[in-house]
Amino acid sequence: LDAFQALRLLSTRGHYSIDIIIGWYMAVNVSNYAGRLGRYYSRGTTFHDIMPTNAEEAFETVTGVADMR
């Protein structure tokens, strides 16, 4: 199906061939490494370990501001 989409885009001048080649390269190579990196860093943790425990901790995580008392 993706090959037909690429052929349609090239035939209707929706994209240039370099766009499709670079898009394919990024999808195959970069996303593969990103997935492996994510699996590497997520070993040994659960969803509950990552989630903040209260509203203040969630706010500090999102904003990057911590209350230093």
C-alpha cells in the first residue's frame, strides 16, 4: 500500500522523489533506533514508577520548576 501511495505522489507531482527517499530513510533508520533507545531506557520501570504521585509533583515535572524549601 505504501508503494502505491509513493507512486501516486510522484505521478501527481505531490512530492519530489528526494522527499520520498528521505522520508523512507527516516522512517526505516531513525525510528528503528529511537524505538530501541526507548526500550533500553524503559527496562526495569513500570508505568506507576514514572507517574507523579500528587498534583504538585506533576506540576513541577511539567514546568521544570521545583519548590525549594
